[in-house]
Amino acid sequence: MEPTGLGLSAGSPGTETSARTAAAPRPVPPPVRPTEESSPAPAEPEPEAAAPIDGGAGADGAAGVDGDLEAYIDTELCTTCNECIQINPKIFVYNENKQAYVADAAAGPFRDLVKAAEKCSAKIIHPGSPLDPSEPGLAGWVERARPFN
């Protein structure tokens, strides 16, 4: 006796293929990303980074080279290597997941931010711009910070 309503009779040609085809999901095409020409202009301009407390540029204008950039860490990528904490535990602090973040960039010299960025094995520390324009050797530290900002 043939099952009714399934269209799977043993004698029907191509039945096996049609049953397999009907059950197989169709592939989903990848999303199409708009090109610059076709994408609409953003509704609002992106907000600028917060400026340092005292303007950030030293007497020699060293900080102005990169603008006034805020120091930050890509916290979600932190490997908890402890390098930054050892350099300055007032600037760098661990969150509840034992991942570092910049708690207070003004809690130490700009050179500590740069040294931590240079030493960070994950390369996730961005020293930003100096906050103290009277820090000794500022131009050199700004130059060393540039690859990390």
C-alpha cells in the first residue's frame, strides 16, 4: 500500500531526489555591504574624544601633533599580564574580570602610559596625549607614544 499525500511511491521516477531537495535548507546569501557611493551620510557627526583637563599641549606644542587624545585600554582584549599594573597601579586598575583599564590618566606621568603601552604584550594600551605640559622630556614621550595611539 502506498503512503497517501507524501508523493513518495516506490515506482515514481525522481521521487528520492525530490524528497531530498524539499528537505534541504537553501543557502543564505551573505549580507551586502553598502559602498561609499551608495551609503547614506551619517545622521550625526561622531563625537570628538574628551580633551585632557588642562589642554594637553606642552610649551613646545608636542601634544598638539596627535591632538588631544584620551588614554584608554582595549579592556576586553586584556590578557591580565600585569605589566601595566606594575608600572603604575594608580593609573591602571583591574576590573571585576581581572582586565585592566585606565582608572586615572592624571595619577602619574605621561611616560608611565607610554612605557606601559610599549611593554603590553597584547598591544592594547593607547597612551593618548600628555596631561601635564611641564613634564620633562615630553616631546620624546609623545613621539614614542605615536605608534600606540
